[in-house]
Amino acid sequence: MDQRAELNAELRKARGWLIAVGILMFVMDLLYLFVINKGAFDDDTIRMVVMISAGVMVAFFALAFFLSRAPKLCMILGLVLFWGIALFNVREDPSQITKGLLIKIFFTVALVRGLQNANRAEFLKKDLERVFE
């Protein structure tokens, strides 16, 4: 595989991890609201949580969109966003530290894999830029 194709493959993998985590976080929030805790929240709370969750998903999509310009930065921001939300939830409800631990580990591993893909992509990008100087 030539370097250009490898670069595109690494970017595609990293982008896929960001999109997957954004969508899965949104779906998990919807499941929490409408299946696990059905009827536990009033309409205004549900509307607010859905809008915030959709905003987080859009943030992950935006990071995926800009990934080709700054792969490592976008993946690091994705990790910071994910863990920032997790830590905020722990601050609000300390029992959140253990709830969904496997999912948190899965999302972290996914984003770290994306970061590895982004590192490789940046290396290939610099290597290609040197070739065409």
C-alpha cells in the first residue's frame, strides 16, 4: 500500500472511531431516558438532555470533519470531551463512577485506538510533505 492510501486509511479509521463514539453516546442517553428510566423525568428535562446529548454528538461529528487537518488534536479533544462529560456526571452523582464502567472503558479504548491512527496519519502526512518538497 502506498503512503497516500495508508494515510487515507488511517484517517478513515480515526474518523470512524469519533463518529461511532458520538452516535453510541447519543443512543445510550436515549436508552437511559426512554427505556431504563421510562417515565422518571418530566418533558422539559427530557428535552434538555436530548438537546445536550445531540450537541455532544454534533461536537464529535465536527471533530471527525476536521480530523484531516489536525488528526492528533481532534482525537485528543474527543478524549477530553468524553472524559469531561464523565467527570461532570461523577460530580453531579458520585455513583456514576462505577455505572457503565465497561462502556467507559470501551469508549476510551476506541478513542485511544483512534489516537494511534491519528499519530500514524500525522507521521505519514509529514513524510509525504518531505517527499514533495
